[in-house]
Amino acid sequence: MKDRPDDSFHVFDTTLRDGAQREGINLTVADKLTIARHLDDFGVGFIEGGWPGANPRDTEFFARAQAEIDFKHAQLVAFGATRKAGVRAEDDAQVKALLDSGAPVITLVAKSHDRHVELALRTTLEENLAMVRDTVAYLRSQGRRVFLDCEHFFDGYRANADYAKRVVSAAHEAGADVVILCDTNGGMLPGQVDAVVRTVLADTGARLGIHAQDDTGCAVANSLAAVDAGATHVQCTANGYGERVGNANLFPVVAALELKYDRRVLPPGAMAEMTRISHAIAEVVNLTPSTHQPYVGVSAFAHKAGLHASAIKVDPDLYQHIDPERVGNTMRMLVSDMAGRASIELKGKELGIDLGGDRALVGRVVERVKERELAGYTYEAADASFELLLRAEAEGRTRRYFRVESWRAIVETRPDGTHANEATVKLWAKGERIVATAEGNGPVNALDKALRVGLERIYPQLAKMELVDYKVRILEGKHGTESTTRVLVSTTDGQGEWSTVGVAENVIDASWQALDDAYAYGLLRAGVEPQE
């Protein structure tokens, strides 16, 4: 290991074990290896890789991780249970699998709630304590570092505080480096966690950690409350993944420790990688990153209200608790019907458009945005359409790369129940009249393909562009088939992604507007000069 973190405080990640229990996540071994690399790059101290021996995938992961990953910061951790009742630790097959994993650190899970011991393990309270002592001592004798998770600790403490503390003491006295108090059901609140951790720390003398589930929405707060009370080990998962509603989110916990508590828990420079790491892991697990996640969400430093924009124009710190660049994020100005002059000026600066202090121009843009949003457009979700609008006002012209003569889309239902979708577009581009027809999976896809058929010869840059998302919303007002429709389209050129909007009573017409903007903006990004 090249740069092992200070052992006085542990950031322990369990994304690959506890986080993988989230509904909708199903990690392959390759996925787990990729996530482990990201977590090591971020600089966590420990990566819990899974339960070797419990399933072939986790067993394979440990073998491959140690052969294929050169860990720079983290130590690999294997998870498993204490020995079975009535079985010697050295004879327990599952304990042997933990040793066979080769992991230098082992986390054992043990029952600390008396009812769970008697009803789930079906053994005596004294035998459970012996299981803890024997397994910890045996693994230590084999040269492993041992942490012990006290499952259901807080509920067990409420039911029988003396016994819960005896489990902590048994592990501590047998050589466990850290004993982790687990809020397995996620029902605790910060004040309760603080009080229990302080008492257990004073009564046992053990080094304590915290593992918080988020069922009350307090997992991050509970983790920090435990730290305030003396815990020096926090267990988290990337993006808060985990069973039910999830676990304590690694990123806001670490950000709070580094930026609010001034406690160095990551390698130098790692905080600036936080947003990238969060989004990279979301891509691996195939879940859309939460836009409103603290610190790393795309909306975490997005400002919409005109009052906020006016203050931010003077000093960004007036409405931001940190500089977003510290966590690898950026400030964004959202343009909407709440926008004032400051919002437009800041957005123009963000887009690289010099408004030159032209108050009349800014005023026109503000009124144009409010007028369009009243009609159903939304520019906070369609930055590309807003930039085209802003440039049109600033330059005194609309950037046109082609002129539409007409378009049509046909949906045909056949006797066998199948459908055919065909679109024809008639365009003018660079003085040439173009007629193009294409079939597609739905009328909008057919229009998209017809546009490409007609224009790619003239604008080869369009070949790199791809529609990646399409959203339709029926707006309030008229009812049923007479309702106004808003369409949002997201497009990529492989280097970036942009969103455009269209509004009309006809969903195909609204889609056409959004597509028209999408290709105009894509050609603008590519540096193509408009034809008129």
C-alpha cells in the first residue's frame, strides 16, 4: 500500500456489500472491481468487498481484487459471521473462508440484541458472548485485523443495555480493533445516538464505530452525532445505496468531516474528485445520479430565484455554504420565470456570451423568458434552448442551419396489429431543397431519422449526435387530447449532453421544435456557421 490513511479515524466503505443490497442493484464481479478502484482513488481507508464463502461471486471478487488492483489507499475487508454455536472457530467453514479470502481485515457481524440471540441464533446469551470472543481471538491469532459489527445494537441497548454492552466488551477484550454500533433498523435520531455512544464508550473503553441506516432520513446526521460522541470509525456507502431506503451516504459524511469538522480523512486533493467519483459509481450500478444529492448533485449549487442571483452576482458565498469546486462540482444559474436581470447576466457569463451591460437587452431577455414560460416552456431544464434564445436576442438574429418547408409524420396501424411510422421532411439548406423520408420506431424517431437523412450530407457533424432521452408532459389547462404538451429532448455528441424544449398542442409539433433546437445547438457546439 502506497499511502495508507491515518489510523486514528476510519472511513469505511461498504458499497460492495451493504450497498449492493439496494433494490435494483445487481453487481457483477467486474462491476465490483471497477467500484473498488473508484473508492480507492477517492481515498477511503477500508473497502468491504463482500462475504467470501457465502456466494461464489464474492469469493471470486476477493481473489481477483488482490491480483488485479494495486490499492493505493484502502485496505480490503472481508465480511462474515462469528463461529456457529457449539463449533470451534478453527473448525467453522465460514470462518475458514474469511481467512482464505486473503483479506488483511475482517469484519465480523454478531448479535447484540438479546431477543435476536435467543430467537434467531437459538442459543444462549453466554454462548453468543463466547462465539464473539472465540472468533475474534482466533482471527487475531491468524494475523488478521478484526472489526466487529454489533447488529441491531441500538434496539438491543434499549431492550437490555447491560447485555448489549457485554457484547461490546467481549469483542474489545478479545482483540477487536473497533466495535461498530449498528442502527440496523434505521430508527434512531441524532440525540439518541449521541447519548448511547457516549455511555457505551465510557462504560466499555472500546474503540467505537457507527453504522447507520437511513430509515428516518437521519443516517448522515446519526453518523456525525456518533463522531461528536467519540466514535472514530464511520461506515458508509457511495450515494447512500443500501437495503430499504439506504445507508449513510459516504459523500456528505466525508464532506462534513473534511469541510465542516476540519478533520483530514482523505488524501490531499481527493475532495475535488468527489463529484466525479459519485457519478462514476452511479454509472457502474446503472442508476441515474440523484440531481439533488448534497455536494455532488447537479442541482447542489444551482440557483433559480432572482433574489439569489442578485446576491450571488455580488458574492457567491452569500447563497452557497462552500465553493462547489472544492468537491468537484460547479455553480449553475437556472433561467425561469423567476429570473431577474442578475440571473440572465450570470447565465450569459456562464455561457460565454457577453451582454455588455446592455440593460435593454437583458430586459428583453427577461421578458421573453417569462412570456415563453407562461406558454409552457421551461428553460431551467433546457439550457441549450435558452442559449439559442439568448444568442438570438444578443446577436439580433436567429441561428438557422436549415429552413423548413414542411414536415409530416404518419402512423399506420395494420390488420395484423403491427404499426408503421414514417416521416417526410422538406427542407432548404445552403440553397438546396431537400426532401427526405425515413421510417422509425414511433413518429418522433421517424422525424429524427428523416432529418438526418436529409442533412447529414450537408452537415456531417450530425452523424455524431444521438438523441438519448425524450420526455413528454401534459401541461395544466385544457383537458384530454386538447391539452398543451411540453417535450424535453436530451442529445449527445459523445463529448457532452444538452437539453432542448418544445411546446405545442400537438405532441409531434412540440417534438419537432425540440429536435430543431437540438440540432441547431449541436451544430453551434461543433463550430458550424449558420447559413442565414
